[in-house]
Amino acid sequence: MAWRSTSARSGTEPERRQRAAAHLGNRSRREPCVHEVGRERDACPLERYGRAVIPIMTPAEMAAADAAAPEPVEVLIGRAGAAVARAALGVLGGSYGRRVVVLAGRGNNGNDGREAARRLGLRGVRVSVIDASPPPDRLPACDLVIDAAYGTGFRGSFSRPSV
């Protein structure tokens, strides 16, 4: 399933903690918080992952959404790559002298990462794109790793490389 953060960068750290505490309420930590997610019932993502995330699409639903999009897939990849590149520059605090490694898979998620790498390269970032299949044992030294290895359609196992 794909996941999205409901609190990504919204508010300060104390505000996010306060929202989390309000969400958990006065329950004991052993009492599960249960949400309806489609037809499935799942443990509260805030308790499970330490942040509020909600499963939003299965692989089949994601494929259907991509197919139904009015724009061609290349436009969607361009938008995703641009968004990742903007976020990366924000995390890096600029581009001068920065090194980024993009671990890219074969599908659209990998293409999003390759597009982000292209855009970062245009901004002067030294970018290395590494194929995720098979993943290397160790990634080169860098300031940031962009995980574009696999998306919602991944099946199998993945061994993350050391940094």
C-alpha cells in the first residue's frame, strides 16, 4: 500500500506531539486505537510508525489512478520529480557542493527518482543514480539518499544498502 503523512511539516515539533497526544487520548498504551481503512481494520498508524500515516491506495488502485489520469505518465513523472527535487534542495539547504545518491528501481517510482536526479543535476548538485536491482552493498558517500527503489507494485524482498 502507498502511505502518506498527514502531519508532514505541519506545525512545530511540540504542536505535532500535542496532536499525537490528543489523538491517543487517555487510553492506556496497551489498548489499541483502531481505524477503518477501506474494509480492513488496522492499528493506529501513529502508534505503529510513530507518525500519523494513512494507507491510501493498493497497487491495483494506484495503477487504475495512473491509467485514469488526464495527463500522460511522463507529465506525472515530471511533476513528481520536480517535487522530490524541491524537497531535496530544502533538506540540503542549497545545492553548492552537495552530493545526492538516488537509488532507483525499474518502475515509475524509479523514473520519478531519475527525474529528480536530472533536475538536481541542473541545479549543480552532484548526483549518482544507482540501480536498485540488485542493490549495492554500500552506497557512496553523500549528503542525501533519495529512495526511489520501489513503489506500490513491489513484490519480493529488498536488502537496503549501507550508507
